[in-house]
Amino acid sequence: VKREDGGPAIYRQERIGKGGRPFFIYKFRSMKINAEEGKPQLCIKEDEDRLTRIGRFLRDHHLDELPQLFNVLRGDMSLVGPRPPLPSEVAQYEPRVMGKFAVRPGITGLWQISGRSNLSWDETVHLDLSYAQHRSLTLDAWIMLQTVPALLRSEGAY
């Protein structure tokens, strides 16, 4: 990534975790430098144009999220849990959605095995709240087992 455009290989972004506490999530950078500036919501085609060549490969093979294991080791994230939202997303949450912050966010979760970006906002909220209310070692193991086929299908991965 660094060789392609000279920018850093690791991308960090502020997210909100357990208890509403902010933290920085780490990923391998997949987009061109300054790709996010001035473009809050893009269509899939425009997003694809912002990817670097190696970034497209990293995303297609789900390797861009490997640095999140560092977040797990630090205690900011868990292997399984709700998707960690951006602060700008949390600012728009209804009070009922705040229940997802009862648990640590995860690298994978019900949202990932259920369609990821193909899910509606309400579906994602339902899955995050359901996980927070019903989490267990059995559920975590089931989600982890379902994650492998979900990654291989690549459905909803943008």
C-alpha cells in the first residue's frame, strides 16, 4: 500500500466501543490518500474508484481488517460483537440503539454473517441489540463458525 501511493500502510479511525468510550480502530489502508475528504456517502462505484490496487485485493480477501486483532489484544474490541460505529453515527442514534454499547464491539458478529452492507439500518440495529442481549459462548462459537463461509461468499462486502 505504501509503495503504491506513498501513504501509510495502516489506517486508523475513531470508533465508539463498550460503554460509549471512543477508541481507534486499525485496518490496512485500502483507499487512496485523502479518499474520505468531502465524500461522506458514496455509491459503490465511486467507492471502488477510491481503492488502491492492493487495497482492492485486501478488501476482496478480507485482509484489511487483520490489524483489528491489535484492538482485541488491547481490549478495545472482541473477536465477536456488534459493529463498532463512527462517532457521527452515534450522534444520530435513538436511545434504544445505545444498548449495543453494553458489550465490546467485534471483528465479526451477527451483522457480518447476515449480509453486512446488504442489511438495512433497522436490521443491523436489531442484530446488534440481539447480540448484546443474548451473548454467550455458544452464540460466539456459532458466529465464528458462520464467519468463514460468510467471508468466502463476500456478499455485502464493500
